[in-house]
Amino acid sequence: MSVQPCPRRVAMISVHTSPLERPGTGDAGGLNVYVVETAKHLARAGVEVEVFTRRTTAAQPETVELMPGVLVRHVDAGPFEGLGKDDLPGQLCAFTVGVQRIGAAQPEGYFDLVHSHYWLSGQVAWLAADRWQVPLVHSMHTMARVKNAQLAEGDRPEPPGREIGEEQVVRAATWLVANTDREADELIDLYDADPAKVRVIPPGVDLETFTPGDRAAAREAVGLPADAEVLLFVGRIQPLKAPDVLVRAAAELLRHDPSRRERLVVAVLGGPSGSGLDHPEALADLVDELDLADVVRLVPPVERAELAQWYRAADLLAVPSYNESFGLVAVEAQACGTPVVAAAVGGLPTAVGDGGALVEGHDPHDWAHALGDLLNDPERRTTLAEQAVAHAASYGWERTTERLLELYRAACHGDSASGADKQAHLTGIPKAVIP
Ligand code: UDP
């Protein structure tokens, strides 16, 4: 008799963005990092992962091995190029057909579980889980109702079709993974999720790449003056992330203290995404309008090792977003020893912990005040930096993946919100006993 552990193989669905893309521009961001990191750690723990994503260029092969145990499968659904995220709901049927065909070509019981990321993937995973008779674990990442309640000026509300699609996925999922208690409450309050099937599993940070380091060396590496005051923004350039709030706050700082112009550098790192501020020129125009061309540097997205140098080079990371379900950049900066000033929204209070300060609202005066206070107080920054490193240390991807795996095992064992005695079976569950 041999006992098969479960899950042996997980199908991850990430329709709209590929784990092979570089995060920081377009639709590639924290979700991509999440999928890559959890897939890698699952593979290291002996669980194979296959990630299904939409093919976006003719050159992409059917499969790519990300590392041993992690396979990316490209699925044809709609034209390769020029299809925006808004057009993807119309391609879900094609994507689902592609996933089903791949599933049908595998031996019986090939996938033990489906984990979908974002509602579009949840729609595909709903059918896959039903067809393969396996549990469906779903992560929302962002929610239309949450976003619509905190829209940035000029940002487009998410359409009702997305809200309906999200509701369906919430109902269909065996388990829902929330990044924070706050997200769990939003799932329950705004989407009527059954509280018993919501699990809070915080995401992580790559604690090998994002480490504290010498600030002077980091500044040299990224080309910043050693004696500058450096405020950093990292993220996709879109209204939701509000880099304009930081730029306006910088103008306020200089209005109060014009001598600061000699030393202030605001680095805005990331590529265009979404609507409104979708063209970097819009932000560049604002910089010109506020006469900040000598202060603000617009930096295109960078690889993660270089990003760590930017975090180390900064005095403070600013995260002025209108909403974040978590905000990975906040924890990455802290892991590099850089305190964070963040908007008190969504998951950011959790992500920041005691490694920074929170600002209510998006008034540039308030932001200038919060940033100026900390720039003027090096002792406080040193204390926050120490707390930041300690706070970030509790967010390794190993921990996230261990907790995901516990949930997967429970799900494999047949535990669901309607099943009893879930906790008793959280580890080492045999899927089947094969004679
Ligand atoms: N990122 C990156 N290079 C860049 C800009 C961003 O690798 O040039 C990564 C960043 O390290 C983080 C992710 O993109 O891991 C953004 O995640 P976050 O949760 O902050 O925002 P999201 O993209 O999910 O809205």
C-alpha cells in the first residue's frame, strides 16, 4: 500500500498576467510576484505547480519551465497583442476551453487542486474545479467594490459585470485566501462570503533579495548623491497608486522650505498602467507644471536586485495609494531598512506595522507634513528603520507558502466550510490509499 500525499500537483490560474513578466508595469505587479514566489516555494516543498496564463505574443512556446516543478502553460484566448484587461471577460470562454483541453490530455486525477488569482481567473477555475472534481482556492487580490468605494480623482469605476463575476467566484470557491483581516472583513461584508471559508494568509517578501545594506553604496549604485534627502515611490503609474500625491507633497515641502531644493530627490519608479495617469507623460507634465524637473526623477521599472538598491538608497518610501489589498512594496522597503509613509487604507496599516507612519487621506499638505517631520528627525527614522527590519522579517514567502500548503492539504482532505472538524486534519493528509 502506498500513500499519496495531497496535493501533488496544483493548477494555478493567472489569466491576465504572466509569472514570466517583469513586475512594475502594465498589468504585472504584486499578483505576479505572489504567483512566482508561492509556486517556487511549493515546488521546493515537493508540490508541482502548473500556471495557466494567456499567450500574449506569437513567440511564446506552449510551456516554459520556470524552475523544476513549476511549469507555465500559455493558453490561446483572443489576439496576442492589443487586447486590454477590459476586453478579457469576452475571452474567458476561449481560455476555459484551452484549460479544459490541456486537462483532458492529462491522466485522470492529474490536478489535485485549483488556485485562482483575481476574479477573471476565478471564473475559469470555477469550471476547472467543477470538471476535475477538485477544491477551488481563490485569492481576490483586488475587489471592485473596495476599489469603487475609494476611487482616485479621474479614475474609472470598475463595471458592475466585474462585481457580479466576483460574487460568483466567492460563492463557488471552496476556500478564499485573504491577505489581511481587513480583506477578510471586506469579503464577508461586501461580498457576503461565508466567514468559515475565508482564511487570512499574509503574503511575503523575498528576504534574501531585500536585505538592509549600506545606504551610501546603494546611492552610488543607483546614481543618487550621497547627501540627498531621498523620497521613493515604487509601483505601477496609475491613479490608484497616486504618485501625483507624492509629487504634490514635494512641491509643498519646497514651498515651506525652499532651501530643501538643494538636497531633495523624489524618485518615482515604475511603468505605466491602467487609466488616467496611464501615460508617464501625464506625471511628467505635472512635474513640469509644479516646476520640479530638477527634483523628481522618473525611473523605469527595474529588476528586483536593483530595486533593493533603490529601497536602500531612500530615506523614506511613500505609498500614497487610494487602496492596496496589502502593498508588497511597503514590506520590501522595510526589509531593506527603509521606513514607510503610507496611506491608512486597505492592507497598508498591516503591511507597515511599526516600521513607518500612516497618513489619513490624500491631501498633499498632510503628506508634506508627515514626510517633512520624518525627514527632519533622523533619530526617529533610525528607530523606525530598526522596527521596519524586524517587522518585515516575519513576512517570508516560506511562511506564506507553509500556510497555503496547510490550507491545500485541508482542502484535499475534503475540508470545506461546510465540513466539520477542519483543524484536526491540517497536515500530512493522505489523498488516497492505493493498493
Ligand atoms: N516591482 C518590481 N519592479 C519595479 C516595480 C515594482 O519588481 O520596477 C514589484 C515590487 O517589488 C512588488 C510588486 O512589483 O513586489 C508590486 O506589488 P504591490 O503589492 O506593491 O502592488 P500591486 O502591483 O500588487 O498593485
